[in-house]
Amino acid sequence: MRVIIIGAGVGGPTLAAALGKAGLDAEVYEAHDGPGIGIGAFLGLAPNGLSVLRTLGLLDAVRGTPGAHVSHRTEFLDGAGRRLGLLDDGSAALAPELHSLGVRRGELQAALAAGVRVEYGKRLVGYTAHAAGVVAEFADGSTAEGDVLIGADGLHSPVRRIMDPAAPAPRYSGLLGLGGWTSGLPVRPTPATTGRMVFGRRGFFLYGTAPDGDVYWGVNFPHPELSRAEIAARGPVYWRQHLIERFAGQLPDATTILAGSESRWFQPFGLYDLGNLPRWTSGRVGLIGDAAHAVPNSSGQGAAMAIEDAITLARCLRDLPEPEPALRRFEQLRRPRVERIIAEGQRRGGLKTLTNPVAVALRDLALRVVLRRLSRTSGHSWIFDHRIDFAEPVGGRG
């Protein structure tokens, strides 16, 4: 069986590696001209995603990427810097290689793609599915033929658009986001392996200090939806000043980091989620990761969900005799977990959109209570403790 994979972000290369481990042939086709080093800011990888990378032999490469650092505790602050609570995700009790990581997105993508076949500069414009296979068509006039085609091509997936033109559009969360990393600023280091989440009066700010002294930071802030062109037209000078004003009079570290970071990081993007998609598959074509189910960024599970999808789909294609039932079985296995995580992320994300002073005060009070309870009960262990046994045969017919 030959699998065509569209997209060399996180899910696509991971799927190719998992298919290789399953003894199946796969090649990734990516619209950009080369690996994604330098693209995007950073993200977190929790134990559920790291365990899959370990199974596939990818974990050492990811842990060795520039900037990768352990971060398994989160300190929650209000806008004035007062502590609301502290949570530990429990990964410190696991094997050291499963301690939660912060990683640079571009470096992660490049590490995952290094061991698989990737054709760059291949922008999908269409595909034709027939009884015996699928032919992908690219903007440069070339084609690729396989038994299965998988869209791992992100939130605005061309594969999804072609597969189901009536599919619902991603839902705007009401937030814009941006982030980056910087060094050499007069910022108090965060405690070791600890990041801070600041629920401000007009926005949400997170930051953490890596062992090398670099500060990783991100912002989510309420804003009417804008197109990419509208965002770009305002320029980095505007967005930097906009954010400094939003956080003025609150935690000083936030404005220090914003004022001292490179202009290249001040290009916001809309935060969207995509749940309850009517179908993730059609015949020999399927979707994984954000193309099928963009989870809210407040869940901290976007990359991990794509990684879990990849190993699950590889098991299904390995164990079921025909592509169509294998793809259907993949959706059956993954949908309940993913949609539960989407719902959890939406609940958390709603806390970031509050700006009314009374609502903010009530939110901070509620967070103190909730975080105190979660610190005693490990309320989110169902997310982090999930493990997928690659060797276990996939049951069911799809």
C-alpha cells in the first residue's frame, strides 16, 4: 500500500514515520519550498504525544532540537502578578524522556521530517479518486498516485475543501494570538521547569524561562476577526504598541518582554477551532490533525492530537485489509477523545475573552478555587495519561 500525505507540519511526517514502522510506503508532499525551520513560535508537547514519538524512534531528535526545554509546571497569576494557583502535569513522575517539553515549532517540524521522504514545493490543487487508487494534482503540473491520500494540511486544509465542499468552516474563538522568544531582557526568571499563565484584565499572557536564559512568551487577546491581509496591513509596530497598551499597569514583565522582543514576532493570527466535522474520510481520502479537528490552543494539545492521529491511522491501515474501512475505523477510534478535548479547550478559552472588570474579578476568584481543587485531584490526567500501544492489533471492521 502506498500513502500520499499532504502537509509536512507535525502530523504528516509523523504519519509517514508510523507507516514506515508498519511496513507501508508513504511520501509527504509540502506546499512550502523547504523545511519549516524559523516558521512559527513554540508549542508544548505533553507526555501523551511524547510517548508516541518514543514509540516511533523520533523522541531523541525532538528533545535535541535547539531551544527544547522541560516545562511541566504552570503557575497561574492575575494581571497584577498575584498567584492564583500552581499545577503540575505529573510528568516529572514519569521516565525523564516523557517530561513535558516546550519546543520551537519550526525546529520540531524539521526534526520530524528529517527521516521521511518529503517533496517540497508541491501545492495541492486537486485530486481524483477512482476504484483502484487516488491521483494527487499539484500546481506545478506534476501528479502523484497512491492507494490512499491523507490531508495533514492544517486548519484551512485544501484536502478537506475538495473532499467535502459543504464542510463547516473553522470557528473563530474571538481571540488573536502571537508569540516568540527572546533573550537578554531584565525579566525575573521563572522557577525551573515552570511556565506562567497571566490572566490579565484585557488579555492573556504566558511566558517561561528556558535553562539557556531565553524567554518564551505568547499572547492571546480579544479582537474582532480579521483576515490575514488585514492583520498584515497594520504591521508589527502597530501590534506591538497595541499589546503594550493592553498590558499597561499590569504585570511589568509582560510589557518588558513585549517592548524588548524582535519585530518579526508581532504578526498575529486568528485562533480557531474545528469540531464536529461531519466526516473525516471519504472513500480512500482522509484527514488528520487540524485538517480534521483543530483543537483550541488553550488545550495545549494541538500537536499531540496530530501525533496520536498519526500512529492510530498507521495501525488501522496496517491491520485492516482495505483502505476505506481502515479510514472509517480510524475515525471511530479517534473522534470521541478529540471532541472531548475540543470541549475542554473551549471552556478554558472562554476565560481569556473576558474584559469586563466584574467578570474578570469573578473569573480570578473562581480560578483560585478551581486550581486549588485540581492541584489535589489531578483533574486532567485523562489527557496526559493516554497511551497508544502500536503493537496491539486494531479490532473492528470500520
